[in-house]
Amino acid sequence: MHEQLSGISALLRIGRRLDDLQSEAVALVREIAHSRASFAAVRHPLGFIYSPLLREGPTALRLHIWLAGVSRPRLTTSPIHDHTWQLISYVILGGLENHIVEISDSAEPTHRIFEIRGAGGADRLWPTDRLVGFRVASVQKVQAGERYTIEAGRFHFTEVSPDHTVATLVLAERKAPVPERSLGPLHLPEHEMTREACPPGELCGAAARVLDSLVDQSVAR
């Protein structure tokens, strides 16, 4: 399994041979769906199942699954955030929109910047003194079979239709040992958000739904 995951990471990094990457990704989803491979997973506050697959030095390979018809948690801040990682994402199933956001200091701010400090399954959100406005600079629509990159420090948010099941593989490379950030309401105090661990079998069930959708699409073609 380690060799398979390392191979997927390499394909994600080089950005070529996407047909091979899709084949490897589907094979991985099948292994998880049929309980031949087991990984920990949590319910991420941004509404997807988050499963760390492999950690090698400063890089990490993850699987993200948004399930159609599943209610998503209500955020305390906003979906706009940045990363201390460079992220390379590949869409296995479905489609999403990646919104690139530019922030600026403003005399009439709409949001406060919060620092996100993780510890175990909890994220502590600390309000900073920086008040800002923002604008969406660009929107990238990404479909199954496509790859996209988010640079470290870039504010963005992802939109996924609640009616669609979407699965992505993400290769994250740590670039800076600083807290990640999110935009939140101006007067929101310091608080904590938890990442709830998925019960045994939940990742397996989610992967099975992804696999079923992939099979249905293949038959439809």
C-alpha cells in the first residue's frame, strides 16, 4: 500500500499521465470501499470527510470526499481561508469551484483575520487585530480528471454542490511553520472547532458511494 500511495503522490506532483492517476485513484477507492485498506478519517468543518493517507517528510497525501445529501456543519467563521501548505488537488469524481480571494486592509472592513492553531482533533481560532475586506479575484471550475494547485498563503474557498458527490486526492507540502488563517466576523471571540472522528466504516461507506458513482458513469458512457 505504501508503494501505491507513493506512486499516486508522484503522479500528482508531476501533473502528467492523468489517465494513470485516475486509474490509481479508482483502485485506491476500491480498496477502501471493499475494506482491503483502512485509514483514519474525520469530518472536516468545511463539510467533507478528510482522510490522511500517507505522510513523507514535509508532504502529506489526503483523500477528501463530499457526499451528496449529507448536511454540512455551520461554520463559525467563513469558508475563506489560507494554507501553510502548497496544495495540489486532483478531482476523481464530480466537480468543484475553487475561488481565489484577494484581501486588503480597509477603512470599512467586513471581516477579521483569525489564526487557526490546531491541536489534535481541535482547531483554536484566535482573532487578530487585522480587519480587512476581500474580493473574489478568480473562479476556477475543475472537473473529474483535472488537477489544480493552490499556493501556500493564498486565500481561497471551495464550492461543492450539496447535490453531488465529489472526491479529490490532495498532495500537501508544508511551506511555512506559521498558523493558517481564516476570515471571520468582526466581533467573533476566540473559540474552538472540533474535527469529529468518523466511526469505523464511515470512510468505507463513503468510498463505496464514490465507487458506485464511478461505475454508473462508466456504464453510461
